[in-house]
Amino acid sequence: MRRGARQCFLDMLGVFAGFETNLRRERQLEGIAEAKARGVYQGRKASIDATKVRELRAQGMGAFAIAKALKIGRASVYRALEG
């Protein structure tokens, strides 16, 4: 096989792999939507107590101090304060 033909073949394989990935993702999202509609799929339980984060913030603590006190990441603190 010549170099151009090999590259074309590999490109086609990549297209088919991407297509299959998209199909799999669609089927997964459909399954999750159906499970949520039935009340079976609840998602992951919250691991961060957002009320505790807000209480510490109201006491004047900064994001870094809150993260250190609760042993969570700063980004998690900011997400908890947004919601």
C-alpha cells in the first residue's frame, strides 16, 4: 500500500471510531434520561456541605481558609458559594 492510501485508510478508521463514540454517548444519555424519568438515577451524593461553606464565608473566612478547614479544593468552595 502506498503512503497516501495508508493515510486515507487510517483516516477512515478514525471517522468510524468517532461515529461509534458519538452513538455510544447518545445511547448512554438516553438511558440516563429514562432512568431519571423513572426516578432510578439520582446522581452522585453531594460530598460538600454547601451550608457549612456559606456559614464560614459569613463569618469572614476566605476561600482558601474555608478549603483548608473543610479539606476541599478552592474551586469547590467557589462552586458551593455560587449555588
